[in-house]
Amino acid sequence: MDTPGFGIPARLARGMSMAEQHEYLRRRHSRRRVVTGAGGLAGGLLLAGCDGDGDGGGGSGRTDGSSAAVVSPAPTGAPAAFGRHLAFGADPRTQMRVGWQLPLRVRGPYLRYGTGRGDLGGRVDAEIRPLKTPALNGLPAVEQHYVHAALDGLEPGTTYVYGLGHDEFDPAASPGAASRGAAAHLAEFRTAPARPERFVFTAFGDQGTGPAARAVTRRIAALPGGPPAFHLHAGDICYAEDSGHGLPTGRYDARVWDGFLRQIAPVASGVPWMPAMGNHDMEAWYSPDGYGGQRARWTLPGSGFDPREAPGAYSFVYGNVAVVALDANDVSYEIPANLGFTDGAQARWLDRRLGQLRREPGVDFVVVFFHHCAYSTSTHASDGGVREHFTPLFDTHRVDLVINGHNHVYERTDALRAGALTRPLPVGGSVDTERHGAVYVTAGGGGRRLYDFSAPDSYEGRRRDRGVVDTFRWTRSGGQAPEGVEWSRVRYTGHSFLAVESRPGPAPVLRAAAYADDGTRIDRFEVVRGR
């Protein structure tokens, strides 16, 4: 049965690469008139002139625990900006990237910033990246306007305030601006410290939109010590493309991005939101690799590898922790729409970059995150392509922690090297990853519909004998190879997220904990090195 999606019949889409799908769509769809703004899904929310939490209201003054108060009516002449989100540049100590969205094009957008609400003397011009989507799936054509500003030369360990403007509106034009409501459109961020110090980051994947996704996002901002230094999103970001196989046999609605960016703004306007690309994040209409839309929506540090750069592959160092994002669509045997699209360049870059990071002074831990699971026993199980192309490099360069999404559950392994269990890591335990290998976490409970395990749940407060879990891995041929594994230590069927605290010093440690969406702790463990 053919299911409407991007407009490719299922019988033709089956087996097509992302590049082939893109070519098909471009031939089939001529240019059509587009409507400006989000329309439909977000409706009048976009014209409220404020960032919201997706609940449909402005003027509540609620910040959901973030540092940015951004939910009140816009002052006259202000851009109806929404969906503000931050990302680090290549150096989180001195660079920040700010993105937002407008319902229509404006002249001369820019960002003002300074170290206090009364000092917004810094100004950088912003770039508009329009994204046009034709009438697909019977939905109206849409034109979206994504705006980006790059802040460089910042001071390490410093809190900055920023506001958005354009040629018709200046958030710092006069002392009376605040009384007109402009102050409500100011937000804050903090650059990484010059020297390592204690910090916390969070992670999850498979978020989407809706009550569960909002609940987990708010919980991140409500951590006891305050919002995290940054958040890692392990892919399948908003599910505008819902087929999930890189095949346009499902419904695609670009307007879902409008609701998603509004949803995360109360946190992401003050906390850098660093995404990897999942299988639902390939959108065939925009570019041959499916990432044209993502390049419009995000500004990420980049990797610089050739011949083709994946926007979801990059790295940065924050304090004593190096973070590497990968695009597992490039190696996935389960969903091969983009299999091999970098011609091996990503894996070669990964080998070089991990080597560089391991030699970098001050880097104690290396954390890698991407979408498809290296080791999981839930619905999608493990991807053999990830194991073949990525995990040997993790072993070679002694990666400490690997975070995945894809399976909509929480699962955590014991210490693994070369796919074998080297040391048990019970709840509350500690492992020396230099000696015993990496710990793999599936953190796919970010808000989407939950999956199940083939074995009973086992987590803090609900311990069960480990035993052997029956599961499988995806093979190069697209088949499933059964395997019985002993490394599945913690399993939790529920919405959740991971929080990791880094404590530098003579004996550095990563203290990780997983929390359910109601704040209940479901797992905790420590990662150390060379002890």
C-alpha cells in the first residue's frame, strides 16, 4: 500500500538513497507559492512576538527554571522572534552561536549583547537562512526564516545578556526600552571557564513535541544545582519527518519545527543545545544528503572533513571533557538511506580527532554521542554498522562514555571493550575506563512514544538478576543476527534523561545519574581513569 509522504510512492522509495529521493522530489515538484510563517501547527503563537514553552500562551512570565525570561508580549516594533536556541562555536570559552526564527523576513536583523542588562553595547549582524517547503502530503507550502548570529571573542567564564533586534527595532535604543517590554526579550548565557571546574551536562534523544517532551525538558532546567552547562541531543529531534527510515512513506510537516523550537526555547535560550542527527532528521526535499533543512536551523561547530561534511559531526572541549558528535546515518545498516554518504571521511576524521583530543592537555574524559545504538536490547537493538565503523576507534582511543538515542528507553551497559564485557558496573558502582573500556548509555526517553525490552526492567529501586538478554544486531545485508548478551545492566521503560557531573582535579571523575521525568533517580555510576 502506498502511503502519502514526500510524494514518492512507497514502491519506488523502497531502496532509494537520500540523494535519489532528493532528485525524484526536485523533478516532480515545481515551484509553488508558499505561505510565510508557520501557519497551521503553531497558528497565532508565532505572531505573539515571544518565545514560549509550547503551551500556547504568552505573558505568563514563566521561565521553567532557565535563565531566560522570554514569555511576555513583544514591545511595539519588536521582531516576533521565537525558538531561540544556543550552540557553542568551536571554542566554548570564547564563542557562542545564537539562532532564532521569525514569521516573516525583516531588514537588517542583529543581536546586541553585553555583561549586564544595562549594557548591550556589543552588536553583531545576523544572517537569515530562508527555508522553502512546497505543498507536500497535501499540506500547504511554507516559507520559514531562520536567523543566526555568531559571537566571537567572548571572555571565558563570563555571563552575557543578549537581545534580538532589526533595523526597525533596537532592544537597547533608549533607557525606556525596558518599560516597553524589551527587557522581557533579553536572555543570558555563560561561556565555558578558562580552566577546568565542576560542571554538569545533560543528554537525551528522541524528543519530539508534546507533554512528555515538555516535561523532560523542564526537568533538565530544574536540576538541583541549576540548569546544565550544555545539553546533548542524541538525534530524532522533532519528528517533522515521521517515517524514520529515510523513506518518504510517512507524513512530513515542516511546521512541526516551529512548535519544537518554541518548546525548547525556555531552556535552549540560555543553555547550548547540541544535537546529533538521527534517522528522523533526514529530510529528502532540501538537499541530496537530507540535511539542507538542518543547516538552515542550526549553527554547529563543524568538523572540516572532506569530501562531504556532515553537519551533525563535530567536537568541542568544555573544561576537562571533550565531546564528539557523530552522524550514525552514515554507517547504519538498519536504515541505509545515507549509508556511506561521506565515503569514509567521517570515520577517518573521527580517528584523527580522537587522537588529538587524547593528546590535548587538560582533557581527562572523552564523551561521544550519536543516534543509532552501538549496544542496546530494545526495539531497534544494536546497529552492526556502528559497531564496525565506530566502536573499534572508541577502543583504540579509550573513549570513556558513549551516549545514544534511537531506542525510546533508558539502558546502560557494563564496561565494554571489543564488544565484550570486561567489568560489571552495578548501580552506584565505579569503573576505570582506561583499563576496562567505555560505558554505553541509551538515553532515548526524551519524550517520544516509549518502547519495550525483551527482558524485565532493572534499575535503582528495582534490581533484578542480570542474566542473559536475548536481542540482535543489524547486519550489512539489512538482516537481524540474534545474540544473547550479558552487558545489559540497567533497563528502564519510561521518559528520562542523563545528567553527568564532571569533577576535575588530581583524581578526576564523571558522576552520571539518570532521572525519570518525575525526578526519580533510576541509575547512577562513576567513570574514572587510571586508578
